[in-house]
Amino acid sequence: MKITFSYIRNRIREHSKQDLLQACYNILDDKKDEQKKPIWFVFLLMKWTYLYGGEKYPSKPLTKNKLVKILKSITDFNEEHISDFIKSGEIQRAFHILYSQQFYLQTYVDKNKFATQLKLYNSLKSKYDINQSFIDKTGFTILDFIKIMQLTWLYINISELKKPGLYFNGYLENDFLQIVSTIVEKEKVVKFLKLLVLDPVNPNEKIKQFKKGIRNEELQSLEKTFFTIYPLQYFNKKIKLIHKSVFNYTLNYFIYDYLKSNDDKFTTEFGLRFEKYIELGIKELNCEYIPENEIKNLLPKNSNVVDFYLNESNIFIECKAIELQAYPSVNPTDELIYNSIKDSLIKAYFKQLLSVSKKLKGDEENWGIILTYKKLYWSQFTDLYDIGKSKQKQEIDNNHLPPENVFIIDIYTWDRIINIINDEKTSLLEILKLAKKNNAESKKQTFDMHLDDFENNSLNLSYLSSEIEQLDLKEG
């Protein structure tokens, strides 16, 4: 029998939400073979439980056998979507789907990432006040929010102290509120919890409003879970953490995701601040560079420009604070990917990096960096070059900047690169050359994989020192 969404939904309808959610948490909380569990399917069962669980009355008892059958149905559901890409020889596209489905659950957290966010959303200033927008929508400042997130992160990882009696049981107990309230006012902590807890009274509306969700039920097993916005659940009359892997992603990207969904002015303002932030890293290197407004003066009128040019090493940098849309992430055809990034990543190479480097250093070897906020599936531009080249109206001359010399790097990896250069006395150009050499031997999908041979030291960056000091947790 072919498994259909209707079949799975009908099985879920037969059982109570409480029983199904409890069974899911039992799986998620079980530490046995944790690395092997396909927890993304459990998240989908929980989503569909919120939407459809208990619709048939009276509910049937949820036996272990029935739970296994439901989960297996979800696991086997629409298997042919990925296999169709493999059968057609598009193995990289199949891996892209798996990357979108799973790799965000491998996001790691360290204290420096809190400082990066505080710098971006609060310390850097422009005409539009992101912090005030956040206050208007949540009732507390970005600094307060990041402090509470940092404290929550420490609370759920308390067992790493390896002290007797200290462990996290999956719930934010009363002591959590007491501990955090010594740093941030209690009423702000309560607002924080309300912001991150899925409304138990009307969860369906919140789930449907999640903008990164996939409408087509047949592809929802591949989507990024909406729990990244609501990592806390009101369950058994207590606040339950859905899973550490989901919360790690929330810690890194909640402010961005929340404001992008709730503030129409945020995206434009964030793009401006993102460029300012990257410039701080360039200044940290003490190297000669030319910013966009000065690059304009070196080029003919109405020419395309890039954000920065490192003239000592022929490195051209363009900032594109974008992410791939939800649907092309799980159905990565050439056309869908192109339409999603034609005005960002594709434009950055074909219209900006190629053009500017040709006019300024057309007879030399050049290098390009496209900086993004979040990690993307591509660390090198070669795959995107194949997608974009057929759409170009003019003949492509890229001898001075071939796609294998162009790299896509996320903001947290950028911070680490700046730190490595300062610590190990290497250069940005040498790191790019290493990445090119690595990719020629075995392509690495994210740029941070090229940094495995370097020490992963705590960041010591002057442009984050003030933020690190502000986030030093002291009792109020």
C-alpha cells in the first residue's frame, strides 16, 4: 500500500494529543543511540499532532506498536522525492535536500555568538532602531533577550559542570525563574517565556504562520521545523524544552527570524548593519581596503560595485544577508534555486564581482567572497555558476575571477577567520587558497570545514570586546 498523507493524518486523529506528544518526548529524551535517531521525523509527528491529534472521539489507546507504525509511515512517506534526484544523476541535489532537512540541527553555540548578535542588532546604529522595534513587539530590549538566552543555554547545559546533583531534566523548573531573575527582572523573564513557548490554547494558528514551513504536506518531512521559533512547549503543566539541537539553532538565529517575520523595515536595515559589521572585521586585519563609496570613483559612471576591495590581495567582497527560501531548499531544481537567488548570490558574482574585478584588475588573478548571515549549502560558487551561466545574456569572461576562486561564508565563520588570521599569523588570501586546494581534492559544502586544521580558540576581536563585557553575567 502506498503511504499517503491522508492515511498518516487519519492515524494521528485516532489518538489523543497528550499521548502522542508524550510518546514523542519519550523518544527525544532517550539518550540511547541519540546520534542515530532521525529526530526530524519526530518533530513532524509533533507538528501534525498539534494540528490533527485527537480529532476522532473517543481516542484510541496509543500502544507501542501503533506508535512505531505511525513513525515508520512518516519515515517512509514520499521517499521517492529524494531518490528521484539520485536516479536522475543529481546526487548533489539529493544531498542538498538532506542538508536542509538535518544540518541546521547540528548548529553549535558558544558565548561569542551572543556578542556577535548584540553588536549587529543593538550596538551598531543607523536611521532605523532595531532595538526599539524589538522592544515594541516583545516588551524588553535585545540586550535583555540575549542575556536571558545565554542564561537559558547555561541552565540546560548545567550537567557539563559534572557536579553531583546538577543536571537538566528537560523542563525549566521554578529554580530557572529564580536564577535568571537575579540577572534580569522577573517580568522580562516571564515575557521571554511567553515569546518562545508555543501557545497551548491555539497552536494551530502559530504553526500555520511559520513562514519557513512548506505548505505541501508531502514535502513537510524535509522542512525546517517550526520549533526553531517555539523551542519551548507548555506540557504536563510545566515548560518543556523540545530538544537541545533545536534550541541551539534558536540561540543563533531567533532575533533575525523573528524580526524578519514581524517587521517590514527590518530586512533593509539589517543589510546596512551587516555591511558595517563585515567592515569591522576587515579593519581588524589592518589591511588596505577600499569601501563601496570609493570603489564607485574608480569605475565608469553607473557601473556595478561591490562592498569592499582588499587591494593588497585582489580580494573583492560582497555582502548578501540572504537565505534560500523554504521550497527550493527541499526541491532544489535549477529553476527554483535560480529564481530564489538571482537577485542576491547570482547577481553578486555575474553582475558585481566579475564586473568590478575585470575593470580594476582584469589582467591578474582575483578572489571573491560573498558573505551571508546564515550558512548555505555552498561554500564555493562553482555549483551556482552552473545554474546561473545559462541565464546570462552576455558572453561570460571569467578568466580573471573563475568561480572556484569565489567563496560563500557566513557571519560566524567570518568572525572565526578574522580570529585565526590574528592568532596564527596567516592571511585571508592564504585561507582562500587553502579552500580552493581542498575543494579540488574533495569539495566541502560549508566554508567552516576548511578551518579544521586551525585552532578553534575563543574569539579575541576588538570589535566584540564591549559586547562581551556587556554580556558578562552579574547579578542585578
